[in-house]
Amino acid sequence: MILLKQMMVLFLLMLVGVVCRKKSVLNDEAARRLSSLVVKVANPALILSSSINQESVIRGEEFLQIFLLAAGIYAALLLAAQFLPVLLGAGRSEYGVYRVMFIFSNIGFMGFPMISAVYGSQALLKASPFLIVFNCLVYTYGIQMLSGDAGAKSVSAGGTGAKGAMNGEPGESTGLQWKRILNMGVLACILSLALYLLAVPVPDFVESAVDYLGGLTTPLSMIIIGDSLAQIPLKQLFADKRLLIFSLLKLIPVPVLGTFAVLALGVSPEVAGVCMIIFAAPVASMTVMLAQEYGGSLELATKGVALTTLLSVATIPLVSLITGV
């Protein structure tokens, strides 16, 4: 029931975006600026809010063990993502989007509510290390892959400049790009980790302000996805066979194999359940935000988020049944 409720919320928010585009409340420029607001302000605030609330963290040996597990899982996904677009026969300009969609799942809005509903709010403590790794990677690797056609090149090549960057500058030269690496998301991750490890007390009014800003992330993300979806004929969502194959692969075999691999490590049933839900969640909405902001394939990212979100209504219960978690 919790899954169905979360889906209804998601699609209602997307519908707002669709209506806004149809009624010309949103246009391309407005959508781009809203994406920038999510990427540079709202989501970094959400990252900070998770550490400011000291009651929602775990510490010591347990944190280290789950953090290493999360790092290992994302390392395996990063490795598999390098070969996936080639196996799918995707165009080189789509490599980056497929890689990001494969690696990053919607653990914040879809995963966490399901974890809380199934295992209780205390289980969210065991999911927090995954969120730390997720945010560090999405603001570094994710941006690199979605910067224009950078996904078609090797990561070591440095990529090209972001066509959709808000500063309007032309593509940067290859090499280490500090402005892209030291972005608001990465800075928020560094500050969040410092607050987390040092247990720094934060005034209530600061915590409230950060929570309010972070709360903008989900509704704005879904509205922007709805805006993009309004520009894509509905029949194209299921007509793209490559995307459909990718979606089924991401939502069934990957979470099933991943959950069995985690179980083989001897983790507790609760941690295994957390991993299963994180594996099985649909594509992260941040994929669309970053594609909009940095010049990736926005249409493919939008269709990937919408299609996997739709299919996950059936696939998440199926994965749970197969794995017994």
C-alpha cells in the first residue's frame, strides 16, 4: 500500500508539471532555471538536513560497515555501467545517460518511505550511508557523464563543457575542471560529512530553514519531469524497445542478483532489505535535473525516470518475492 501511495504522489506532481507546460506556465527557460534551483540549492540543502538532524544517523563500527557495503555496491554498479550502453546498442551520445540511470535509483523519495514502512523508521539509520555515497557520486560522476556528450568518452578524457550550464560559458577544455568538481552538491556533501562526524550542534532556526529548502527537492523535481514529459508523445514511452529492455534489466535481474550477493556476505535481514529496496527503486529524478542543467539527453532521461517509476509498481513486489527479503 505504501508503494501505491508513493506512486500516486509522484504522478500527481508530474501531472502538475504537464499542466504547467500545456498552460504555458513553464517554458524551456523556466524549466532550466528550476532545474538549476534543484541541483544547486534544494538538493544540497536536503543533503545537509540529513546530517543536521543528529537523531537520524548511526555511528561507530556499524556506520563504517554499512558505508563500506554501500561503497562496494556503487563500485560494482559503476563497473557494470561502463559496459551496459554498449551491450544495449545505444548511441554514443546516450552512453552517459544510460550509465547514470543504471547506477542511481530514487532512494530518497521512493526508497526511504518504503524502508520506513516495511522495517520501521529506525531502519533509515542504516540507509543513511547509502545516501552519502549516492550524493558524492551523483555530483561528480553524474555530472561528468551528463555533461553534453561526455558520456561517450572515457572518464579520464575529461569530457567537454556543459552546454546547459547556467553560466552560459562555452565548453571548457579537457582536463581537471575544478568548477565542476567543487560544485554545490560536493560542497554540501563535505559539510554534511563534517557535521555528521563531529556532531556539530546547529541552531533550530537554521535546521528549520535547511529543512524547508530541502523539502523543495521532490515537488520541483517531479514538476520538471512532468514538464519534460509533456513534450514527449505518450506512445514513445513504451515504443523505445532499448529503453524498455534497460528498464526491465535494472528493475528485476539487477536487484535480484544484488540482493542475493548482499545476503551471501552474511548481513542482517534488515540491512539486506534496505539494500533490496535501494537496488529495486526506479531511476533517480536527479538524472533529469542534471541532464537539464548540464546538456545531457533530457528526453531519454525523462522517459527513463517515468517508465521505470511506472514499472516499479509491479517489479518491486516481484523482486521481494523472488529474494524472500
